[in-house]
Amino acid sequence: MNLKNKNIKELETVCQDIRNEILRVVSKNGGHLSSTLGATEIIVAMHKVFDIKKDPFIFDVSHQSYAHKLLTGRWEEFDTLREFNGLCGYTKPSENDADYFVAGHSSTSISLGVGAAKAIAIKGEQESRIPVVMIGDGSMTAGMVYEALNELGDRKYPMVIILNDNEMSIAKPIGAISRMLSSAMASPFYQRFKKTTESFVDNFGEGAHYIAKRMEESLKLITPGLMFEEMGINYIGPVDGHNIEQLIDILETAKKMGLPVIVHAQTLKGKGYTIAEGKEEKWHGVGPFDLDSGSSSKKSTSKSATQIYTEALLKLCETNDKIVGATAAMPTGTGLTALLEKYPDRFWDVAIAEQHAVTSMSALAKEGFKPFCTIYSTFLQRGFDQVIHDTCLMDLPVVFALDRAGIVGEDGETHQGAFDISFLRAIPNITLFAPRDEKSFHHAMAFASTYEHPCSLRYPRGSFKETPLVESTPFVLAKSQLLQSSESDILLIGYGQGVGRAYETAKLLDEKVSIVDLRFVKPLDEEMLREMAKKHKKWFVFSDSAKMGGVGSAILEFLAKDKILDVQVTSFEYEDCFITHGNTTLIEESLGLLPEQLALKIKS
């Protein structure tokens, strides 16, 4: 959609049309809502002022980029948002050239902008191209942002950074004086005056330059931009992020400055949909819902693994005051909200700072506490070095509770919890285990709470696949559980959620087969595996994880070590690829992982 010739009134209409379309589709498909509604005017202004065909448009996390998708030729496809083979919920260059970079994890945008600015400078294109970055205030809590700002302030590459402050967590404006000064600093007159004054004062020596600088700093002390200015980044704001005319004027000014500029825009989450307006976290990401009432369209009757985790941890905390914990900006998603409320001195939301979460919990472990570091599987990737350097190297008893392990569905490639087994299994001192149902989850938590070394347990998004197999027994280090015994040559080995899939597959086979709940992938139950190797020569591995370096790999390594050469192992883990977004069942079908498909493979 070309906005260049549209007037303010027409642009306001475009914003309303975009909001209506976002609400219609997200209420049907689910997705990110409050932040993307709040960012609508900013994105429209970006498309009005900058050239999407030349300027890199870089969105942090990019869950707020729905308006950008609608403005770049995807209106007709928008109905397929987050559906299998449909539009991705994040920016994706393979989907559309207007998407500069894949983005699903936070705080990468300014680094990308700096890299793009360097390339533009090397190519000699600074007169015709400029990176424009949009980042939310939540993403400003991650250290990577300040690494990028530190270099940008030194190198002074031209770049416009729009800080979408929808929580007012960076700074609050101080009344009418702040608004007046912010508007003045954004004006072309002020920017010209500033450059002229600097040149003029330079002719009068250090004394005059010092006085002029102190006068300017005195004005900035009552605005929130001092921190950025001290880093060498020009600052404009706060500005009304829903005033399209003001946004366009300020972005035009920032674009012409030829320097790095932060435009601080304050917005309202959920703008335009009264039910979602404000700071309620539940409207950040939603499933399908009724537009009139705001109530969820899907009512789950099964208890989620996250709920079980919360209940188990609360119960452990009642009798063990050494248990502490942290999450990285996902208290609701990880189930820690109840812990934060009941034990505010023992549980912390450390913001989007997974590295800090891991290292700070490691120090608590050294002081004699028992930390539960509760993070999505995909986000622990961001703290990998800290797991090695600050936890495992010191052999500290931190528990990594990994929510959303396996396929997470509509969030897609950047969020699938496929790799935690592969990257954690290579680290010395760490123990990896997984529950298969509610009872075994409580047993796993009890084991974790007293274990004196680093450990990690993983569990799925949503509910476990419950089975009528024998009841779980307490967890013992490196001990599996035989759930079903048979004389068949076939053995099904399940790990975590894979146990339920193994059982569902077993029901479709022509004969009764043996089923083992592996429980521990590091260390393995070698005694059980040796016994199984005597009875069964065809092993099939079920685990919601990457095949490379995964559960099957661990078993094959053991068989090679013990020179057990007559056992054939087939792993039904994920192939070496990034897994797309969409309905989980449809994804599993595309990967050939539904029980019906697996049963046919075993029979063949």
C-alpha cells in the first residue's frame, strides 16, 4: 500500500482499517494483539516517511509488525496468519522482501541496525538509505541493546531508532514543560540552531563550549533522554505514539539529521480495542476469542504441564525455604506469577535477560539456595554460555525448568523447543530428565529439589499425553521405568512427552510391544538398556526434540561404547531442519510424527 500521497485524514483512516483487520483475524486465529494494536500509527508513519524498497525496516521481536505485513502486500493473505502454510506471526524475509530479518527473540534490532548501517556506509549509500529500527521498552532490558548502542554512539552511523514505550517503563514525562521541550528539540529549527551554535561556540574556546554544553544539559535533565545523549545517541521525545501527524514530522526531522537518533514514542497497549487497552499481560498473546466479550473461544479441560509445574513448586516451597527462582519476563507463560506473588523475596522476574537470570541464580546456588531457573526451551539458547561458565563449570545445583519443550505450534521456527537436549547434553556436570505425566512431574520436581548438581527437566506446551500405563514411581538418578513388557522383538523408548506418543503408536501395532519410559537421557540407565538389548533387537525412540545430538544419539553412543552391535535403532525425533509454524497436529503430520504414521513405519 502506497502511503506517500495520502494526507493525515486518510492516514488516520488507514490506521483504523488496519486495526479492524488485525482484530478480525487475531480473534479468529489467535496471535499477538495488544502490542501490535498499539504500534499501528508508528508503523504507518514509518511507511509514510521512509522508503520500504530501500531502507531496512527492522522490528525487534517483530510480534508487533502486523500492520507492516498489511502495508506490504499481504492484506489478502492475512486471514492465514499463523496457520500452517500461511503467514508467519513474525517478520520473515522468505515470506516477503519487505521483511529485512527474521525476528522472534528480543533485543536484536539495534545490533542489526548497526550492521546494516555499516554495510550502507561501505557501499557509499548513506545519501539514499537509512536503517529504521522499532524496539519496545521491554526489549530495552536486555544487555545486547546496550552493546549495540555503545558502538553506535561511538561510530555515529545515521540510524533512526523508534522506542515504542507502551509501559512507560523507560521514563515518565514531567508535565507540560517536558512536552514543550520535547517538541522543541524535535523541530528542524532546534536541530539547525544546535549545529550552528556548536560551530559558533567552538571559535570561542573551551570556556564558552563548557557553558553552552551545561545549559543544554540542564534542559535535558527534565526530559528522559539524558542516558541516551550521554551514550552519544540523539534523543527526541517523549512523543504521542498515536498522533500520526506529530510522528511524521518528527521522523522526517530524525531522518534528515544524518546521525543516530532515538525517537521515544509513548503508546497504549491494545489501542482501539477497549477490552485489551492497558497493561494486562493476558492480551499480549492470545488464542481465538470473541470480539464482543473478549472471552476465549477455546476452553481447555486438561491441566497444562505449566499448571502442574506451578502446583509442584508451590508445594515444595512450603517445606523448603531454600527454594528460590527466576524467570525472564515470562511470569505468566512459565507459571511463576503465583510464586512471585506468594514469595516476592524468593522469586524474581528479571526482565528480558536470560543470561543474567542464569548467572544470578548460580550465585544464589553458591550461597546455599536451591534455584529453579524457569525459562522457555527456546529462550535458554540465549543463556547457553552462562549455563556452561557460571553453572556447570562450578557444578552448582541450579534447576533449569524448560517450558514449551517440543513443538509450540503457531509461533514457529524461532520458538520451537527443539534443541535443549542437544545443546545441554554436551555440557559436563549437568543431568537431563523429563516427566511423562502429572504424577511423574511431581516426582521429577521432588528429585530436582534435592539434587546437588546442575540439572534440567523439560515439559511441553499444553497438556501431557496421558496413558493408562503403570503409575510413575519416584525418580532415582539414571533409572528408567519399564511400563509394558512383551516377548516382541520391538521396544519403544519414550522420553518425556514422547512416552505418550509411544503408547498411542503401540496401540496401532499388530502385536504387544515393550515400552520404556527413559526418564534420564543424561546419565542413561545403562543397566536397563543392556537388559532390553538381550530381549529386543528393534528399538524405536520417541522424543519431542532434534534428532541430531538428541535422545537417539545418546542411545546409539551407549550401544557403540558397549559394543552392542545387533540392535537396530530408529529415532522418531525431528530431522535437521527448522520447524515451521501452524497447528501442532498439522506440523506433526508434515513431519510424519503422528501415531498412525509412526505405526506404519514400524510395521514396514
